[in-house]
Amino acid sequence: MDRKSIVSIAVFGTLWGFVEATLGNALHLLNLPFSGSILASIALVIILIARIYNPTRGSTFLMALVAAFIKALSFATVKLNPFIAIVMEGALIEAAILLFRPGRLGFFASGLVMALYPIFQTIVTKTILFGADFVPVVLELAQGFSDRVGFSAGWWILGIYLVAQIILPLGAAYFAWALKKRLSAQFAQ
């Protein structure tokens, strides 16, 4: 790694960590829906733009470490879950970019990974904490809500939630790809 790579990792990792520490804390305090997807989408744009300037292998994971430490320092007490989530996101995006290259396919694979990871992580965490019984509880909750209102509203709400969880990061990947094309065109002039 050269000096430019190290500076790029520090700058983009700090930007990512700053967004997590400020906007992330505010969104979670307000208890807004999709706050995790919004943060993941912003992080994805930062990551993908950073990879344009610094294509060094491992740079995304190192940016995640910088961001995770900044996020950890933003709390009065150490919280391990956000730290682990940021590091996992960095590792998964690094793997997607290495596997598919930082082109269009790599950008959209990264968006899909960023979309599916929180869903998968929630299922695994809830299964560890509550056992496999939590899945039928969620499904019964959706069905019970639908039965109360007289139509399949619970299923629609669950479906809209899942679609939004997937569309936000994919939209961020598209935005980053469009930005990359525009920047490449301007640098070519």
C-alpha cells in the first residue's frame, strides 16, 4: 500500500464513521423506520466511490475498521453490535468487489449484499436469541394483523418493508455507478 491508499482509507473511513456516528445516532434516537437501510445506502455510496479512487485490495475492509472505531467512540459506553455490523459490511462489500470487480456488476452485487445482509443478520440474531420460534411469530403477526383489518394488509406491510430494505441499497449502488460514469467522463476530458 502506498501513501495515497493510506490517505484514501483514512479519509473515506473517517467520512463513513462520521456519518454513522452523527446521522446514525440521530436516526436511531428518532426510531425511524429503515434507518439501518438509509445508513447502509449512504455507506455503500462512500465505499464504492472510495474504490474508484483507491482500488487497492483490502481497502474497503480497512475503511470499515476506521468507521467502526469512530462509531464505537461516539457512544458513552462501548456497543459491540454497531462495531461488528460495520466491520461485517466492509468485509462483505470487499468480497463482492473482489469477486465481481469494481464495475457495474460489482457495484450492483455490493448493493445486493448490503440489502440482504441486515435481513440475514436479523434472522440469525433473532434465532440465536429466541430460537427458531421467532419466524412463525412474525408470520402469525402479519396474518393476525391481516385478519383484523379484513384484508392482507399485514402481508403487504411485510412485503413493502422487505422491498424497501432491498431497493434502498440497490438505488445507492445505481447512484454510485452513475456518479462513477460521470466522474470518469469528466476525468477523460
